[in-house]
Amino acid sequence: MSRETESEPRSFAYSLSQREDGWAWCVYDEDGLTVANGAQVSRAAALAAIERRLSPSCDEEAAA
């Protein structure tokens, strides 16, 4: 892999769905593969978990 490719930002998508017991979420990479998922009781907590997964520092930690 070239250095230019390594430095390009990765794109992610997420899904958020309401369940009977709270909210389920999933983060996907550019290839549609699941890179993180979980469930929280509140929508706010689920969105916060998604934001943590999408933050650049989280991506850097995963690459280390």
C-alpha cells in the first residue's frame, strides 16, 4: 500500500435503529464491513458510541 493511500481519510457509515429495549447501532467501513456495533438504552448514548467510533483518534488507535 502506498503512503498516499495510507494517509487518505477512511469513510464510514452507520445505522441506528430503535429496539424494544433501547437502540442498536452499527458502523460500517467503505467496503460495507461492520467495524463496530453495540446497543444502548438511550438514543443519546447510542449516538455518543457511534461518534467515539467515528472519531479520528479511534481510527488511529485501531491502526496501532
